[in-house]
Amino acid sequence: METFLLFLLQGIPESSGYIALSLALLGVPLRWKRIAVAGTVLALIFFTVRSLSFSFGIHTAIGIFSLVIAINRTTNIPLTKIFIAVIASFTTLALLELGISEAFFTLTKIDPQAFIAGHKLYWKLLGLPQAILLLFFAWLISKLKKPQEAAWRI
């Protein structure tokens, strides 16, 4: 149960972040309640897939396709644009994860393997800055890019 709660602590804000960033890149108005619900559902999907005996990284592919399908069904945006925006959002997340983790371990001179094994809560908390940055980037892009009011189907 602790693992599940720790996963959701990071997973919901992170999933909400790349959903919001995908929508902002597409020019879809950000509806935060929908984004939070979708982020929770996607985080649960990620947790379920990670809990199964799939190869590492499969959860990312499933998440990408789940998000593409969800955005396709709820907006009037062409599928190719959705796929590009979702890939851009996941790439942004990957770069933020790499940069923040590298900076943390370089500055603190802590061994990453020992840290991950011995400090699960802190490891999950280390993922929150990238989630916050994704949400900030989504908000910023939504302010700079005029949203299409007719983008939502529902």
C-alpha cells in the first residue's frame, strides 16, 4: 500500500503535467478538473502496468497511446498533431527527469543506487519538481498560445 501511495504522490501531478502540456501545445483550453481526473486515471494505468511483469518502459508506450486516444476522443484535434504533442510532452518530461536527477546527484554527491534503495519517499519527492515544471510550462504555453475554444468535444 505504501508503494501505491508513494507512486500516486508523484504519478498524479506528473501525469497531469504532461496531459496539460500536451493540451497546451495543441491549443486546447486547459480545464484543470478534467486534467486532474485524467492525470489520476493515467497514473493508475501506469501503476497497474508497472506492477505487471512487462519489460521496463512498456508503461511509457502504453501511456503515450492511452493519452493519444484520450485526447483524440475528447477533442477535435487531428490525430497526427495529437501524437506529436504527446511525444513532445513525454520528451520534455524525460529531459526534466534527467536534468533534475543529474543536478541533484551531482550537487549532493549521493550515490543514486543507494539513494533510490534507501529513501523511497525522497526518491518520489525528487520527481515533484519536474511535475511542477510541466504544469508551469503548460500554463505558460496556454497564456502565450491562443486556445481554440471549439477544440473540446465534451
